Amino acid sequence: MREIDPKQFDYSAYEFFAKDWALVTAGTKESGWNTMTVSWGHLGSLWGHAGGLPTAIVYIRPQRYTKRFMDTNPYFTLTIFDAQYKKDLAYLGSHSGKDEDKVAKTNLHPIAIDQGIAFEEAKITLLCRTLYQAPVEEKYFKDQVLMKTIYPEKDFHDMYIAQIEKVWIK
């Protein structure tokens, strides 16, 4: 993999999350980690000067095992893969790392990188440092139909805004 400047990273956020899906992985080999598939998120610029910081935003529900690692680690990775790994991503998004070593049941191989975990098979890896975390709250929804459709159990996601510090491309 080769590293590129995060400000030069140009990839459709829609493709990154909704079409390709991404793995969000938090923690370290030393302290423990978990990964999960996400299909909601944003890539862009926010805060800072001269166009803002390159940022990623992801959303994690409170019942997800990965959330505890997001809350206790300043860094996480976002990785995307070629289409041949879609079945693996589906498995990782529908099983809990709390109950099993779910990664061992896939064709993916975790590797330690800088402040986090990535995967040998990833075509793109983003190393992200959390800058801001806040819960999505019912009172801020302007569209109540959407809120009731997405959150019938009122298990609102936490939003994590992170600076993209490093980008690796295969």
C-alpha cells in the first residue's frame, strides 16, 4: 500500500459507504479491538483553516460492541475492499465480536498500523482521529416520519467526527 496526503484523497462518500460499504475498526492489538460494517457516513472537510480538515463522520448505535472501542480509543480506521469481499463485510456487519472471533470466519486478515487496525485485503485505509462525538437526538429531527422509521426503538446512533490523518491506497 502507498500512503497519500489526506487532502488529496478524492472518493465519493456515497460509494465509500452506501455502495462499497466500509469497515470501521477501533482499538489496538494490545488493548483489544473490534470491527463492524457501516453503510452510513460522510467524507469531506470541516473546521480548521484553508478549506477545513479532511474529515470522516460515522454513526454507531449504542448496542454495537464496536462502540465501546470507539469510546475508549482516540483513533479508528475505515477500510474498503473490492467487491469480492462483500460477503465478508455482510458477515462482519451482522455478527458480534462480543460473541465470537467473527473476523476469523472471513477471508480478511487484520494488521496493526500506526494507531489502529487495518486489513491486508483493503484497497483503501483511512486512519482517523476522533475530534467530536455526540448522540443523535430525537428532539432535533425535523422529519418525524424518518425518525420513527429509522429509530422505532429510539436506539439513536452516536456520531463520531474524525480528522483523516493518513490514507493508504493499494
